[in-house]
Amino acid sequence: MITLYPKRLFKVPVEAECICPDVFAEKSAKEIATLQIWEGNRKRTLGDLFKIKHETDSPTEEFTIRICGDVSKVRKIGAKMSMGNIIVEGDADMHLGEEMKGGIITVTGNADSWTGSMMKNGTIEIKGNAGDYIGASYRGSTQGMSGGKIIIHGNAGYEVGCFMRKGLIKVHGDIGRFAGIHMRDGTIFIQGNSEGRAGAQMINGKIVVCGYIPSILPTFTIDDIRPKVKVNEENVEGPFYRFVGDLADGGDGKLFVSKTKNPHLSSYEEYL
Amino acid sequence: MDIAIKDGKIVEKVDEKKAEVVDASRMIVMPGGVDIHCHIAGAEVNSGRILRPEDHFKDVEAKTALTRSGVGYSIPSTFTTGYRYSRMGYTTVMNPSMPPLEARHTHEELDDTPMVDKATYPLLGDWWFVLEHLRDGLLEECAAHVAWMMSATKGYAIKIVNPGGLEAWGFGRNVKNLDDPVRYFNITPREILRGLCRVNKLLNMPHTIHVHTNNLGQPGNYLTTLETMKCVEDLAEEGHPAIHITHCQFSAFKGSDWGTMSSGAEEIAKYVNHHSHVTLDMGQVIFTDTTTMTADGPFQYGLYQLSGNKWVNHDVETETSAGIVPFRYKRKSAVHATQWSIALELALLIKDPWKIYMTTDHPNGGPFTAYPHIIAWLMSGVARKKTMSKISKRARRKSLLPSIARELGFYEIAIVTRAGQAKALGLKQKGHLGVGADADVAVYDINPELVDPSKKYKTARRAFKRAAYTIKGGEIVVKDGQIVRPVFGKTFWVDVKTSLPIEVNDDIKRKFREYWTVEYENYPIPDRFLHVPAPIPVKAEV
């Protein structure tokens, strides 16, 4: 296991794509210290900014990177990783686990926007809140998250799962507007409330809202009332209104909304 | 044999003791590459850049002590465009399709494209004054007006895109064939083409009319293309081309719909082989993610409907239109793979390499950085076969390529990538290494006496990707594929000398006031606006 301790408080963003088990594996602490990173527009080495402690691995344990301290200005942690573990004890900045292909990232604090964007596989678990564009595509692209799991124990921001193609995003808290915008497939499971406009321009996939949602987009039509809904292997008890959309884009996405938490949507029932 | 260079020109002899010597033994020496058709600057290209952040972020170039930073991929930033061309040994690049209204923007971007000489063609095929003059049969007035436009926009050649169709597109329509009249103007595409071809001759323009045909990108359009070539047949002087059909691949589809779409290359090649008034360029398709951009608004709208991708469409006032759609050419798509095959069939079936030139219509068929791949396909049946084995089965069955054994040699490659293009453009000082030519030289690290490119196509591909030396205007600007000296290129424009000074009448000025967003007084670009202007004086017959 390798533990990184930030030597000081970072004032400008640090781009640290190299903090990744694939890069660290089979390197000594000395070699790791020479890896290049950017602090603002300055080129630095990892050793300039972090104290690196190498602890011998037990052979059964997977390769693990632990970050202790404030890295809320460090971006791209775990980008493109394909194996091992990263544990961030504190907050992480944007682009955490971008394009990751495997392994597990755990953040005990909050994560910023673009967490898990374009990820292909693996798991990201955020114990706190997360920002916008979780599991999204890069700006302008239509290739969003295409596999893996993102679990957020707190709240999440806007446009979560933008252009998502596969996989699961699970939010235990509340979610901002436009969850699952442009969604192609996959599942977004929201245990808390939604700020609305969920599933705008979705083509396929599944969004489940267990809490309150102010309204459903006019381009969705009610389809059914279901007693429960299946999210991966888990059965979630309802009942749920099932909406289909986004019809403006000829979509066939499914939007499940809790019936008990949303009595103001009961007027839809007459269209069944 | 030695090539002597002095003051940016190729000369008979220099004092060898004082001169800097580049040892190019066991290498190929060619004139600097010339690209006849490549969208690298202007409003359209820049809108494409804005539209596609995802195109840039995976292809980033950091700045070095000599070069600026930039991004690719299909629509590289201006400086990166210049560097990448230069690294491949190219020294002259022509930017087609400039809406005259956007001439200022285009020239600003061209000025920021270093390392290469360049020029740009104003779009005149749907220009109101041209349509009106031609409709009324006022050929000489039309010629005088075009001469004024060349100087006002600092243009190099007459570009015609989907003649008549773009004006019709302003009203949501298109033209179907060469005899389909344009609404409100009552003029047919045939009249526009013939009229401008005559105007081109009256003005003694160095290049022919540069035509993007009607019905481009639609199955069955090879008939329109044949018709377009035939319609100016009688206007050609013996041995001189009268028309250049650009990115011909997109205009060589057979079939009645996408299901039955196949190659019309054989018919077009047959016609071109028997006539001397036509030149073509390939418009090769590369299997990659690219950005299509043409002035052909209706075609781009069709492409949007096919792909469902994000899109831009624009009606440029009274002048032309434009459209942009990101597009991915897939190996496994029968249509895309057939397109790939058509361009190569054209290049191989047309016997005279002086008639067909290598382009990708960058970025419409793919980025220009793919040129080494096309060279490999042209030089090696093995390379073609290898790509063939990966493409759609239906396209493979229909393709003519397996029946074509021809493989181009290095001399023919030199013609299709520089000499032929320079000749078609009328650039007398480019595309050859004779005394008096501009000292634009490309040296590629491959020994033509030892390497057989038809077998070792990968070696050839590698060599053409990174020039061992690129010499621009007598200075070594690239060494071993690295920029060693950034330089500015010239901007060519045609300065037409008419017998009487061109007068712009009050009617035209009034129309500018009424219909344009730019006043007449602000419309022409002064010579001093360009970084390094290089006017080419020609004497017109009007």
C-alpha cells in the first residue's frame, strides 16, 4: 500500500492523472516521487507536493493507494485506472476516476463534478456529496459512462448520467435537475428527491425516483403503475408511476416515480 | 544530382563551399506538397471547432520552444494545421469554399496558419449578382464583377458549390438536376456552370472553375457528375482543362437508394480517360470520426437526418449557405466502405495521374493527417487487400478494387500529391524542382531503389508521415518530422487586370445597403490586411 500525504494546502488546481494504481504498480517510492504532475501552469513532481509512504503489501491484498489530507484541489485522481483501490480520506476534486476501466475508488468526503465521466467499468463510492455531470460524457461527446457503478451516499448535482450508456448510478440523497439527460441506457436510482426535469431527451434506460419530484416533463407519457421495480438485483418496493419518454426524441426510456411521495401526480392516472 | 537553392528559389548553381549542404542521398526528394482542396480556415471551420470540444481533447499538442500549443484532430487549430502539414512535407495548401462575406475571417485564420503558402476560393456559384448577370446574358459585366470580387475578397479561383441549389436552399428547396431552374432567378445550374466557365476563361484565371456538383452525396449522382463534365465540354480549348470536379468520390454514387448504392467510379473514369478538359480530386474517406463541413446546406441537412448528430446550418445572406455535421465513417457500414472504395477506384482507374489528385476533402472524408495511409493504399495492393478484409461484406462484394492490379509508383505519387495539383492550380513556381521554382522541397527518408512500396507499404507510410526535411522558401523548417524553424507563408490572390478599371455601379452599392449586413465601403479587403500578400497579376480579356 502506498499512502500520500499532501505537504501543503494547494491554492491552484493540481492535475494528477498519475495517481493511479496502474502507474504506481511495481514502482518504488523513489520512482513514484519523480512522476510529473501539474500545479496550475507549473510542472512539478509528485514528490514536491506529497509525502509518499510505501508500506509492504500483504500478498493477498490488492494494490491500494491511500490519500490522507486535503486533496480538494487535486483533479483526475484515478483517471484511466484498471485495477486496485484508491481510498481518499477527505474530499476529491473534479474528474475523479475519469475513463476508469476497473478497480475501486472510495472517497470518504465529497467529490466534485465529472466524477466517473466516461467510465467503462469499476466502482466509485462517495460517502459524502457529489457535484454535477456524474458519469457523464465529455463536453460535446455522446459517449457517457458505459459500465460500472457509482454510489453516492449524499446528494448529487445537475445532469447526472448525461449520455449514460450502461451501468448504475445510485444516489442515496437528493439529486439536481436533468438527471439522466440524453441517457441511452443504464440505470439511475435516486432514493431521495429530484429537482425535476428527469430524463430529458432520454432514448432508453431507467430512472427511479423514490422521493418527491415537482413535475414530469410534458414529453413523457404515463404507461403503468407498478408495485415494485427492479434495480439490478435489488427489488425496490413501490408503488411507482411508470412514465415513458422522451417522446420528443422518439425515446423509450422508463421513468419510475414513487406514487406515495407524489400525490400531485395523481391526475395522470386518468390517462391510464 | 544536386539541387541548388538561393534566395528562396531553385537556381542552376551555388558556391558549394559557402552553402549549407543537406545530404539527401538514399532518400526521396520531391517538390513541397500541394493540396488543392482542404478546409483549414474560415467561419465554417471555426464553427466546427466550437461545435466539437470532444474532437480536441484527445489530441493535444503542447507548446515547445519554437511552436505554439494547439489541438487536433479533425479540425486542428490554425497553428497546428500549419505544423502538421509541414511535418508531412507539404508547403502549399488551398482553402476552398470561402463565403465572400467571411473573407476577412478566413484571411485572419490563414494568416495564423504558418509554414505553408495558401490561397482561398470565394464561393460565387450562388452569388446574386452572378445569377442576375448570367440570367440577363451579360457575360462581360459578370466577368468584371467576378474580377472585382477576386480583389475584394483576395480570392484565387471561382468556387461553385451545388450551383443554384444553395440559393434554392434559402427557401427550403434544392435543385434536382442541371436543368432544374432556380426559383426567383429563372436560371439553371447548367447556365451557371457554363457562364462561370466562360467568365473564368475571359479573366484568364490560373485555375479552372472548382466545382462541387449538384446532388452530392446522393445515390445515383454519378449521372449528374457526368452531365456536369459534359456541359462544359465544348468550352474547353484543346489540351486545357476547363473544370475541376472536387472530392469526386462524393459525386460518384450509383444506385437508387442507400440499400442499392454502389460505385459509379468506372463510368466517371471512362469519361475522364477519353476527355482532356476535366481534372478531379479524390475526396478519400478514412474510417474515423471526423467533421463534415461544406457550403452545401441541403446536403448537410440530409446528413444530419441520416446521422441524427448535432448540426449547424447557415444561410449566408445573399451569397451561399453552409452546414456542419460531425460524422463517423465505419468500416462495417456498407455505404461508408463503398465510399472508401470509390475514391481509390477513381484514382486507380483514371490512367493519367495528372487528372486526379489525392485529397480527403479535409475534414469531410477524414483529416489530412491520413494522407500517408492513402499513399500506402495507392502504392500497394497488399495494403488495400488488408483494409478490404476488415470492411463490410456487402461493400467488399460490390467493390471493383480486387479487380484492379495497378499500383502507383513514387513518380506517380509525386504527381498526385504535388505536381499535378500545382499544374491544375496554375502555380508555375510550385510542384517542380526546375530552375526558377520556389525552393519548396520535401525529403522523405526512404530509398526508392531498395524499398518496394507495394510490399513494404508500412515503410512508405512511415516515411511520408514524417518528412526527413521540409524546405520552405529556401529554409529548412522541418527536420526528422520536427519543426525546427517556424515561418510564415504567403497568401496568393489573383489580381485581374481588366482593360478598363472596374467600376462598381450605384445599383450594386444600393443593393449592398439594402441586402447585406456589411456596407459596401467595408466589404473589400485591402492588400495590407494580409500578413504576406502575394498577388498574381493576370491580364483579362475584358
